[in-house]
Amino acid sequence: MQHVDIAIIGGGIVGLTLAAALKDAPCSIAVINKHPLVVPLLDTPSPRVSAINQANIEALDSLGVWQFVQQDRVNPYKAMHVWDKDSFGDIHFNCDDMGNDSLGVIAENAALVNGLADSVMQQANVTVVTQSIERMLVGPSQSMLMLDNNDAISCRLLVGADGANSSVRKQANFPITFRDYEHTAIVANIQTEHPHNNVARQAFTPTGPLALLPMANPHVCSIVWSQTPDAASKLQQCSDDDFCDALTVASDAALGNVSLQTSRHTFPLTMRYARSWAKDGVVLVGDAAHTIHPLAGQGANLGMQDALALADTLSALLNRQKDIAQHRYLRPYERARKTEAVKMIAAMDGFKFLFDGNDPVKKLIRGVGLAATDKLTTVKQAFVAHAMGL
């Protein structure tokens, strides 16, 4: 039997960000993940990437984590171009508008997790446990975790950072609200005829948005193509050449002709929102608490901000010698982060509604809106600041 103050279930970006942010806190931490945290990176970049905004990069840098991230697997993007296909509306954002060198980075998820893990494993207050949890007994004063090697861990505070299908959320009986976005995301890496010039591009098509995210190779982009289920099924079933032709058309040949560098993967998109994020002895972060549409690339950023906010709350409680497991002390975190999640979910719903379909009225509204915003410097700067997390 091992006892720790905090057990973090899930060794992904969010769980490890929380552990890293608690490096100076007077507490013992177990990070429990069924697979090894560090995985070898393949020669070919993975299509599983996240757009990490400037605020989170600065946070990781201040924690001493960023230096552990393999820099040739993250790529700064300096501009964004968003347009409505078959319409006159488009808008350009540039890091120069904010006096920054970049708006953020496109990072391979595995590279970011590896960097976080390398940093966290050097912390004196962290134990990494690579085992599956066979049984979980969640209680208000203590939780017990039975592992598949017959070991057991008890903790004062159980943190669910275990993703959209969170076992912690289910065991703690947190109710959720969910809704099918009626979109399926197609993810792959593509080779492009023209260089991407470190510009993140997004085209809104009648059947869903297409994001082209610039990788370190100037002729490689990761794509997230969100389509209606019927359209996604047809694209997934067609040949590589036909898929690339359709992709070139959907992107208005912004980067010329394209070819596939990796296989295509699909996953359905669902909005999830836990109606409670904390109770005595348990708290949720990241996708365990919320999932949103990837059209703005803010899912990972939102989860990392959850982790940083929770770390601030727990550090303050520990320094004041308060009980970190009592719900009344976790309520400020819960209220603040639920508010941010609700705002992001509402924004994604609004964007999806406005940019879906070929309705002429909606096309006119979004065309005029994009064109007008592109001319308004103050409004553009506000959009850029939000995208950067500032």
C-alpha cells in the first residue's frame, strides 16, 4: 500500500501539465497511466497534433518544461488565414499585429507528452506508476486504487485527467451533458506542392471546416477535416488520389496539389460537459470535464488552462494548510473553469451553426462579417489575443 496526497489518473498533456505545475508544492503525487509516458518518436511526424497557444507555451517555459520538448517536432506558426469557401469572406491574422514572434506552435502530441514526462519524472514529489487500474473505490476522505499488479494506492485527492471517456468521472458519478456535433473528423498528414510559410489555414466548406496546420517541414501539413458523417464516410472510402483531389478542391488549392504522407484516421466529434467538476475527494480536468469541436483548435489549450488553474488552487490551499480534498475549497476552481468551458462550447456552437451549409443568408452574414473584421484592426487584435490565450 502506497499513500500519496494527490493521484492524477492519466499521463497525457493535461495530467502531466498539472503534475509539472505542482513541482514546488508541499505534497506527494502519483501519476498513474497504463502505458509508458515516454514513447519513441517515429521518423515520419504523427498526424496527432495540437495547436498550443502562446500563453501555454509561456507557462510551460516558466515551469522549466519547454526545454525538454524536442524542438524539431514543434513548429511556430506566424499567421492564420481563415476563409469561407465559395464566398468573398476571408480574414488574415499575423503575429506582427501583437508584436510577437509567433501566434503559437503546432506540436506533435507525443513530443509534447514526452517533454512533459521527462520534466515530471525529475520531480522529487512525483511517482510515476505504469499500471492499469483494476478497481477504483472513490470516497470523500480517501480513495483507493487497486492496480493490475496487485499493488494499491490510496490518495487524499483523486484527479481525473483520463480523457473523454473518463473512468474517474464515471466512478465518481459526475453527470454529463453531451451532444453529437454530427461531424466526423478526418486526420492525416499531407505533402504540399507549395510551402505553407508557417501559416495555419482554415477553410469553411458547406459540409464542415478544413484545417491545414503547418508542420516543421515547410511542405508538410497536418489536416483536421471535419465533415458530416456521410461526407466523411465517402472521403474515407475513396482512393488516396481521389481523396487528395477532393482535399485540393476543398482548400481552394491554397497550397497547390497535395499527396498523403500518412494514412487517414477518423473519429466522431461529440460535445461533452460534466455538470459537476468536483466533490469531496475528486476533481476533473481537461477532456474528462469537457470536449469541444476542434474547429478553433482550443481543446488542448482549454485543458492545459484547467490544469494550471487547479495547480494554483491546490498550491494555495497547501501553503495555507487547508484540506485540498474538501469541495468547498475546490469550488473557486470549479466555478472559474466551468465558466470558461461554457463560453468556449457556446462559441464553437455559434461558429458551427453560422458556417454550416449553403444557406444564402448565412453565407452573406459570414462573408460580410469576415471581410469587415479583416478591416478592423482593434477587433482583429482582440481575436488574435484570444487565439494566443492572452
